[in-house]
Amino acid sequence: MSQPRHGFRAGLDSVLLGAAVGAGRTSLLDLGCGVGTAALVALVHTPLMQAILADQNPEMLALAARNIADNGLSERARTLAVDVSAKGSERRTAGLAENAFDAVIANPPFFTDGAGTLAGDAGRAGSRHMDGAALDRWVKTAAGCAASGGEIIFIYPATSLTPLLGAFAQRFGAITVLPLTPRPGEAASRVLVRAIKGSRAPLTLLASRSLHDAEGRGFHADFDAIFRGSARLDW
């Protein structure tokens, strides 16, 4: 997997996001794709899937295109230069179709204005820094691009769940929240949030799952299988 020497680097969140896509989904949009990790994970798990990897950062898109080619996925995936938070008319002009994808995923920037520490590298800062209004625009874009009945999945820090959940609740139903904890008994550090476009089903809050066992540095067996690429996330 090609990644930038400096700045934001894909990690476990991206793998979890890709593995969280439901079985049987055939068209995927990865918003703010970075180097493409999440989309590539989803593509490997679902052989019939086609994917668009969207980002506005030329360096990231070049690396994503290289990763698509290096993994033999050029016939099933392509990159698209577009500002995820732009107006609908601007996104359409860039070539991003509406109501077209049965799965839309995102690992958005997460530091709110005035919170956290901005990284010195511009690419890393742009990948991590966003206020609540910008987050809402990402969710709005996901809603516009998802087909009826499509699933929308975001991974986000648990401490910033409130604005994400609010943005989802305005637009989707069947919202499912999966809290992920570092170890059993600890507070959730991140959440996966999934919703279905057009659904009116109520919210479901799942029991938390721990990435690591109580002792040692290894991952819990379920997550170890996901990170090794031999299993998808069943939730």
C-alpha cells in the first residue's frame, strides 16, 4: 500500500471502514478516500463491486490510483477529483453522480475548530480538521450520492458522535451505532455509524466491542482476522 512520506497515513480505522460494508453491495463511493485503503478492503471482500474513490487532494489521489493498479483493481475502481463538501452542482460538474451508489463510506476529518492540535503538514491538517458545519456537508453529500436503500457508513471518534449522529438523523433511518473500545471495560474511542437511505426504522445502539483482549498487545481474534484481511466486520 503506497502512502505519503509525511502527513496523514491510513490506519486501522480505514480497514475497519472497508470491512464494515455489507455483503452484496455492488457500487461503492469512498468520500475523502485518501490513499484508498477503505475502498480497496471493501473491493477485495466483494468481487462484484465497482468503486469510485473521491478526494480533492492530488497527492492522495495519485497514491490511490497507484494502489488500485498495484492491487489489480483497475477494471473495478477509479479515482475522482472532487471537493466532498462542495455544492451539488459543483460535484455533478466534477463527475460525481447522485442517487447512484448502494454503499457510501467516509472516514472524515475529526478535529473541530478550536479543539485538538492542527498538524504542521497541510495535508495532514486537511485530513483531520473540520467543524460541525463541514461534517454536515459531508453527510449531505453522502445522502445525495446514495441510492434509495443504500447504506451510508462513517467511522468517527466517539467523543464527536453528537454532531455526526445529528447529521445522520436529519437524513436517514435505520441508524446503527457500534462503539469500539480499546479494551474490555474501557470507554469507546471510536464509533461506526451506519444508516439506510429512505428507511424509517429506529436507531439501534449495539453493544461495544473491544479491539484488544484484556491483556497483551494483540488484537481480539475477531479484529485480528479483519486486519489480516480474512474476515469482514459482521454487525
